[in-house]
Amino acid sequence: MGTAIYSQDSELSKVDYRRYDFNVSYRSVKLPGKVEYFCRLMLQGNRLRFGTFDFIFFL
């Protein structure tokens, strides 16, 4: 599972997503199979039990 953060809904973070606005909406999303597989391989390959990945989705 992943979390989608709708930074483009805020004027503060619209141009620069790093200027985070804590009032933007977010929701849980199912990752595409290839993305989930990639993340699992990265964790296993580095012998990690936990990791975070940041992805930007452009429409």
C-alpha cells in the first residue's frame, strides 16, 4: 500500500512540493504491481525490513 498526498491542491505546495502544507488531503492507494515488486526487491537486496520510497506522479 501507499499514500497519495495531494500537494497540488494547495497554493503553498503547488509549485514546490517540498513546501509542505499540512492541510492537504491524502489517502491510501494500492500500488501498481511493478512498483510494489520493485520496492520489495530494493528492500530485500539491501537486507532491510522497512523502507520508504517517494514517487512523484505527473498527470
